[in-house]
Amino acid sequence: MTTTFDQLGLSQPILQALDLQGYTTPTPIQEQAIPSVLEGRDLLGIAQTGTGKTAAFMLPGIDRLRESDNQIPFKSCRMLILAPTRELAGQIAQSAKDYGALAGMKVHSIVGGTSVNKDRNKLHRGTDVLVATPGRLLDLIDQKAFNLSGVEVLVLDEADQMLDLGFIHALRRINDLVPSDRQTLFFSATMPKQIKELVKGYCNNPVQVSVTPESSTAERIDQYLFMVQQNEKQSLLEMVLSGRHSVPGKIERVLIFTRTKHGADRVVKKLSQCGIAANAIHGNKSQPQRERALSEFKRAKTNVLVATDVAARGIDIPGVSHVINYELPNVPEQYVHRIGRTARAGKDGVAIAFCAEDERAYLKDINRTTDAEFDRLDLPENFRAVVEGVGPTKPAPKQQRQRVKPKPFGAKKKHGGGRPQGGGRPQGEGGGEERKPFRKSKPKHSARKGRPNRDGGHSGDRPQGDRPQGGRPGGNSGGGRPGGNRRRGPGGGGGNRSGGSQARG
């Protein structure tokens, strides 16, 4: 007999919200976890990724807040959900808004890489549900902008990574700040033995729910393996994505995983050089860059996304047809999370691993931990020749454009005519090259050609006889220069000042 959500004891507003989302039948993890959470028990839930763990703690958690009907605490929250990555936190917050819309729940999320002042302002009056990453939460606590005194339910999603070395000290501080009588919920796809010992310090007699074997992979994922050298991986990836070498399944949206941030950027750069559009997402990217890359990938604007393990945890990206492990993870449990990004919502998926000689130890750990069965794929024909750049399937190199030799600086277009020689139009008024007329107040050197020289002659173009040679009375007396064309004569030639003044004595 099939179990429905209304048989699990959920309230009517939650059932209406589920009906609006189109959910009618709970998954196995939801069916076993929801009744225990509604009873107020602490819980440790283990289920493979993509099985609905978020709804398993969000639905009963919102119901408990609604029944208790406590006021929103000042600068605090009633339900605190901790997530290891910014993307997962945003996804959980959206689910909380969808499920708690009809219950009147106030939901906020805070993550690193965003404005601290905005987080302080929106949490000033408190909230019902807060989804946070540990680092940003402790920043606000240290600034006295937030406290954990009002927490009724504490949830750790992807608990194995949250309790890893990178988060263990932050979680211990948070565990000391929350009330001791709160309800604690742990959910993860993997739970190693050393992590279980740590969980005992956070939970009080927890109920353990495990619907699948630990560290198992999804049954709907077909797993394949390429044995390839490290320096050949990029060429193989380009051939697979461009369709020059066929692989099982129809390639629609591809998620590629690398171990390092610089490796992800390098893969994106190489793909771009061969005409394949791709984005990268990792810890060095700013929050707006990460959100934009995920948005373009979800909307199929960019069909290839290269990521580190920051995207391996809990990210729900619909339509991922293939997951390619460009580099195998050094932690075998991470392989489960990586390939869990495909085959979601009842669909099938394909996972392809590129294994180099120095990664054989990682492959053995994955086989031993997850019992994964890989089908070996053959490399393309003449693949070594393709890698070396002489193969028949190697794309032709781009032709370099020929640069046009620039014209010499200062070259002018030739015009007919030219400057008039002698007796023509005065220079600067036309006749040759087009140029601006010379200013008469400050003539250039070339404009002096029409002036009289020392011998009384003319060297240029000005017509003779502009003025009479005598000029004013007493023009040339006194032995100076001819005074016909100058107002003042240097030396003894001052005959132009007043008539007859030079004929004294």
C-alpha cells in the first residue's frame, strides 16, 4: 500500500504547500524520518543523494514551529539549518520558503561572499527559519548582531562534511551557544564511523534512519571508465564534448569535476580555445560569479559547468545528463556526491571517470567503498596522433589574419593645381592645397615673401605698386631705408613720421 503525505501527520498548510508543488507520495527517507521528527526526537538520517533529505527535515520542522507558536526572538531564530556551501544554503532556503509559505514562516539565508551589513539589517528583528554557512553565522555572532538563544531546532545538512576538519571547530562553538533542550537533526549521504562518534556529542539518543547502504551510488546511473594519461585528458574531453568521439547517452548538460580550483579554470580556458562554452565554479569565485554560473547552467544557456567539490554537495540541478570526473576524488565518499548530480527526479544518468596512472589508488578506494561497477570504454582511434597534433580528427588550426600595412604618417592626398608662382593670388587665399588663411596679425614665415628686401625689390608674390614709392612727404630723405611701405624706418630713415622734418639744416 502506497503511503501519502497526509498519513504522516503533517498539518493542513504543509499539505496544501506540497499539493501546490505537485508532491503526493513521500520518498523512503521522508516516510521514515517525518514521524520521528514530529515526535520531537533527535535523528540521524542516512540516504543517498537525490532522495529528498531536504523535505525530510524541513516539512516536520516547520510543522513543529507552527504548533509551538512562539514569538520570533530578537536577533535570533527558531530553526537553524547549517549547510557546508553557499549554493546548498540558497537551495535549502528556497525550499523552506516554498513549504512554509502558507504557514506564515519567515525565512532568511546568510552566506559568505555577500554584504555583512545587509545580513545584519535583515536579521535585526529575528526570523523563524535561518539557513546559514558556519563562517558567516559566527561573524555576526562575534559582532553582537545575532545570537542563538532562541533556537528550537538545529539541523546539519551534509553532516559528514560539516563535521570535517574545516568545520569542526565552528560547529563546536555553535553547539555551545544553542540551548541544550533543542532538537538536533543530522542528514547525510555518507556517515563514516569516526563521524558517528562525533554525532553522539550533538544528539540525545538519536533515531537512526538508513534507507540505503552507506556510500552506495544511485541505481539509475550508468558508470563508465576511461584509462587515459594525465596529459591526454584535455584532448579526450574536447573530443567527447564536441561529438567527435561518442559516449553512452545523449549529451545535453555536462557537469565536470576537478580536484583543484586552478584545474577547473584551466579546463574552462582550454575548452574556450576550441570553441566550447563553459563556466567554472569554485571557492575562489565571488558569490555573484557563482550564482551567475549556476543560473546559466540551469537555464541551459551554457551546457558545460566545471566545478570543484563545492558543487558536489546537495546541488539540485535538473537535466544533468552526464557527470565527468576529469580528476578522481582523493576521498572516495566524494565520488558518491559527485555522480549524484545526475539521475535526479526519477531520470537516468551517465557518469564517466577519467583515470590516469597515478589515480589508480583512488579508483581502488572508490571500488572498495562504494562497490561501483565501471564499464571500460575504448579511446578514439589514432588518439595518440590526435594528442600530438597530427591526427585526422584534430581540428584545423585557425588561420591568422594578415595585418594591413598602415599608411606613412603625415601622407596627404594630392590635389591638382598648386601654389601660384609670382603675380598670382596671395598665399593663404587658395590656389593649391586647402588650408586655413594666415592670420595677418601674426604672419608665418612663408607669408613674408611679398615684402620688399634691402635692395628695394620684391621676392614674392605681392604685386608691385601697392603704394607709391614716395609715401608721405619726405619719404626717402635722411639716407635711411625706403619709407614707402614701412611706417617706421630704422636708423636715419624716419621720413614717414612728418613731412619735411628731415630737411633741417
